[in-house]
Amino acid sequence: MNPSAFDHPSSSSQIQILDQPPVNILEFDYLEDQLVELHEEMQTLVLLRRVPTLSVAYEDQWASMKSKVCDIIDAVAKKCCRIQANALRHDLNNLHSS
């Protein structure tokens, strides 16, 4: 990715985490794709550190990057916690019905 890549939305800027994460969010391929996109975006930002550019724009790009990382982690955590809560509820229901 080159520094001019930020003139156009990158695929990583299209990562959207909604209240309900994608069904496949825990699948290895999905997570790997998301992490690769984030890694590429981070590499680009690191390479831009010495390019004379508007400081506010560069800081906004880093803020956006951090937000995407947090959104992905939050979505994975919510999905895992939801699955764990359902498993616990299922086990408790089975225990009470025995």
C-alpha cells in the first residue's frame, strides 16, 4: 500500500462491526482477513510517519485504525460471551430439569 492509498477508502475502512457481529466472526478465515487488513493499514501509517502531511489528518487515520481494532475485539468478545452465556444457561436448564 502506498501513502496515496488514503485518498480512496481502503478495504479495511469498510470493516463494519454492528451490534450483531457477522455469523462467521469466529471463523479463522474471517478473523485472519480482518487482521491482515488492519496490519496493512498499520504498516501504511507507520511508513507515513516521516511524510510531511497535515498532522490532524495523520492523527485521524491512527484514531480510525484504533477504533477498528477495538470494534473487532469488542465484536469477538461479545460473540464469545454470548455463546458462553447460552451454554451456561443450557447446562443450568439441564441441571434443573434432571
